[in-house]
Amino acid sequence: MPPPSAARSAIPAPSARPVLAPSTSTHLGKRPSSSTDIDDPAHSRKTQSASSLKLQLSSLERENLRHKSNESKLQVQLEEQRIEIERLKEERYGLYEAKVDEVKRGEEKEKRWGEERRRYADEVALLRQRNTALANELEELRSQHTLLYGKHTSLSSSTSNEINLLQARIVEVEKERESLKGWERRARGLSIELEEERRRRIEGGEKESVPSKPDETLSNEVKRQSLNLSTIYRANETLKSELVELRSHRKTIESVERAHKETEQSLGEEIKVLQEQLERARRDMDSLTQTFPSADDTAELTQLRTRLSALSTLHTQAASELAQRECTIRDLRTRLADVAESSRATVGEISSRLQETERELRWAVEGRQSAERREALIRQEVDTLRSSGAGGGVDAAEMDRLLQTYRDMVEMMQRDSRLVEEKVARGQGLVQAHELANAQERISQLESDVVEFDKTIEELTTANTRLDAEVSSLMCRVASGEFNPGTERCLELRNNPEAKIQFIRKQELTALRQENDELLERLAELDGILSQQGMSGDVKEGMVPRSSYERLKKDQEDIGRAHEKRLTRLKEVFAAKTLEFLEAVYSVLGWRIKFEESGSDIRLTSMYAPKGKSGLTIRMTSREGHFGSMKMSGMMARSLEEARHFWVVERQSVPGFLAQVTIEMFEKTTMGRAAGYVGLE
């Protein structure tokens, strides 16, 4: 609705002078026409115009009164809106103070979290050191277990070998004992027969001086038995020497065992038990080899068998203990794998929570920035309303709309702040300090792993590149037909690559030989001619054969064509890159640059200017690389003379002039009007 002042200026005000009635008397003394019944046309028209003016004046006065009443209503509404703005300002100040308090509390919480993070970081470092120490101890135990297992294996193998040897010796000794027992039984039988013979001889009264045939037989048998006893004694002495060797070997084994006793602490008791059992078995073996019992042989064999079974049980127990320790080690490895898996899961969870926290923080920062932008816009709108309200021409509906927008923004800010406070109170979207420290340490470790993997990838890439180069060289060699004639046979066709290369080389060599022969012949002819004519050596050197000249000319033409081809290709590449650069400048700066053929003139066209004569074209002339002159053409050039004089003539700044031209033309386009830019006009 236009203001009352505009309405007053639009309709002309009536004249202040009253309309005079026509004179009632004339100079000739005649009666006026009003006294008669005849109507004057001019007088009737004046009367009608005066009545219409009075009607217009009354309507204008009524309109003025109505506008004044509207103005008073608007003033009242404006005052109410000012009161509402003051109240909203107070609310804004309260929100600002609450925000400052919240920021302070957040900083205090961040400090506390930082202290907790440092404390937990120290604890994690200590735990890592302990974990490293435990891992080192575990590795040492594994190495000791490996050494002890190897020694136990060697000892068990040597013990089993010795047991087998002793068993074999026991079998041999038993055989010898059985044979000795047989001879002993035969000797006893012979002695009994001898006693009976003596008794019969005494009873028969035979003379001792007369020898008989049984006595001779008996003496021969006694001699034979004595020889057998001497043989047995010698065998016994041999067995004693072997026993001494076995004892010396036992002493050597015991010395070796004593040398390695410190490294066999975990299995020392078992080894001692095995040694004691072995010594008992050896002592039993010694007793068996030295004595010849007759009645309790089965008991001794049973005792030896029980001792052997005890040794086997001890070996079984040692194997079971080793199996138990291996199971314990496997359990420890399983626990270590479980701990590593749980730590990985914890790190993954902490990283996800860290990402959520960062996302929440980013959303909060974006919300704060958007609130600040809204506050600035609202402040700008309030300033605009104040400036426009002083003139008394603000529309009430627009004011209501802006006020409602401001209220919606304030409610949105309050809702966002309440949500953030609730999340902070519940602890949602936040992460503990120790978890954050663990996540950071895990991230640093992963980064170091990534660096190591990158190094490994680089090394593998280098090796792969080297292998690719070798493969390509080998492929080239294979493609050229190269092969090993010692191990391979190749079926070659007539038109193979190697034959073609050899043919080309042969042609070149033949041509060079022909040219050389021609040169030699020509040189001989020239030497003869010049010697006949008596010419100097400089003239001789200046003469060249025709074939050499033609060959050199052909080579020069080939070089020129190759050079022109390279120049053409370079021009094409340069033109493409130049066009790409000009398109980039056009998309970024908004000016299309075109260079004239002379190279000294530049033509600029803006993307926001209309096409054709109604637009704007700037032509610049450069002198030795410096700015020379500038000309503008088009219908928009007239409105830019002041800007050109301000920027180019007075300040010698072409970029400033182009920036102002770009802004003005953008304001006049549809995009500028849609963006809210208002022109200078």
C-alpha cells in the first residue's frame, strides 16, 4: 500500500482561490443571463467542475483520514514488535550466557578427560611394557622348552640304545649261565658216578694198583672238565673287561650329564630317577655276570622285568608331562590369541565410538555455526526493520513473517541445545579417556604397520618393475628370434624378423661398400686430373662424389621432415593444452580470453554479459608484454566508463575493473537476482 504522501503527490491538489461567480452586471446595463431563464453553458461547466473538485477533495480527505488511522495502527504494531524484539534480545542474551557456561563446562570436562587420557595412556604404556616382558619370558620359556625337549629326546634315544644293549648282554649272559649250569649238572653227575665207582670198588675189594678202564674214563672226563673250566674262566675275564668298558662309558655319560645339569632343571628329577634305575640295572647286570645263582633265577628275572617296566612307566610319565606342558603352551597361545582378538574387537568398537563422537562434535560445530549465521541474518533483518520502520513504510504482513521466522529459529536453537545437553548428561556419543587413548595408540600402531606395509609394497613394486623389465627384455629377445642353439632348435621361415634385419643390414653394407668403391675411384680420377692440371690441395678437398651428395641430401630431407612432424605434433599438443587452460580460466574467473593472430591483441568476453551487440567486449593491446590500451564495445560499455576511469585510468588496475564488471553483470542476470543481489541502479 503506498504511503499517504505518495497519494498526495499523485493527485493534484485543488486551487486555494475560490471560483468566482460570473459578474451580475455588464457595461451596457443589460440584465444578466441568470435573471432570465436562459442557461449559460460556460457557467454550467464551471459549476460542474467546481462540484467535481469538491467531491475529489472530500474523497481525498477521507482517504487521508483512513491512511492516518492505518498509520496510527502501524505505529502501535511497530511499538509492540519493538517490545517483542527487546524481549527476544533478552532471551538471546540469556541463551548466550548459557552457551558460555556450557562452553566453560565443556572445557573443564575436556581438561578432566585429558588428565584421564594421560593417566590411562601411562597405564597402557606400563601394561604394554609388562606384556612385552611377559612375551619375552614366554619366548625364553619356549626356547628353553625346545632345548630341553631336544636334550630329552637325545637322552631317551641314548637310554633306549643302552637298554637294548644291556638286554642283549643279559640274553647272552643268560645263555652262558644256562650252559654253565649244564656243565655244572654234568660235573655233579660225574662226581656222583665217581663216588659210586669208588664205593663199588671198595666193596668189591679190588686193588688200587690195578688200573681199570672206568678210572681212565673218569680221569679223561676230569681233564676235559678242567679245560672247560679254564675256558669259562677266560670268558669270565673277557666279560669283566667288557664290564669295565661299560663302566667307563657310564662315567663318561655321567660327566656329560653333570655338564648339562644346569640347563635340565625342569626335567632333572626325572633324569635322576632314570639314571638311578639305569645304575640299578647295571649293578644287577654286574651281579649276574659275577655270580651264578641256581635257585632264585626266576626271581631276579622278575625283578629285572619289574625294573624295566618301571623305566617304561617313567618314560611314559615324562612323555605325559611333556604333553601336558605342550597343552599348557597351546592354552597360553589360545589365550593370547583370544586376548589379541578381544583387543582388536575393543579397538574396533572404540574407533567406531570415536568416529561417532567426532561426527557428533562435527554436527555440534556445524549447528553452532549455522546458529551464528542465523543470528547474523536475524540481526541484519532487525536492523533493516528498524531502518525501514523509521520511515513508516513497513508492511505488517512482512513483519509478522520475519518475526515468525525468528521465533522458529530460536526454538530450533533451543531444541538443539536441549538435545546436546541430554546427550552429554546420558553420556551418549561420548568416549572414555582410556578408550580414546587405547584407540589412539592402536591407530598409531596401525599407522606404523601401514608404513611398513607401504615399504614392503614399494620393495615388491620395485622388484616387480625389475622383473617386468627383465620379462620385457626377454620377450623382445624372444620376439627377435633369439634362442639357445645348444638346447633348442628353431624352425625359421624365410620372412622372419631376424632375416629381414639381416637383409636390411646387408643392403646397407653393400650400398656403403659400393659408395666407398666409387669414392675411391673418383678420388683416383680426381687425383690424376688435378695432377695433370696442377691444381692445389684445397680444391681437391672441396670436391665430393655425386652419390655421397645425393645420400646426404636425402638424409637432410628426412631429418627436415621428421623435424616438421615433431613441430606439428608439438603445435597440436600446445593448442590443446592452451584451449584447456582457457576453458579453465573461463570456468573459474568468468572471462573468455581470445588471442588475435598478431599476438599483441587480447579480446575478453564475460559469461554474464549478453551475446551480440547488447553485451560487452573488451579489447586490450599489449606492448612488449605490458598493458598498452583498452577499448570497450557493446551497449554495456557506456555504463562502465566511470568504473574504467576509476580503476584503469586513475589506479592502473585492470583486475579491479574486471572484478567490478563481473559483479555488476552478475547482479543483472537471473542468477544474481535469484541469489538476492540488488543492482546499483
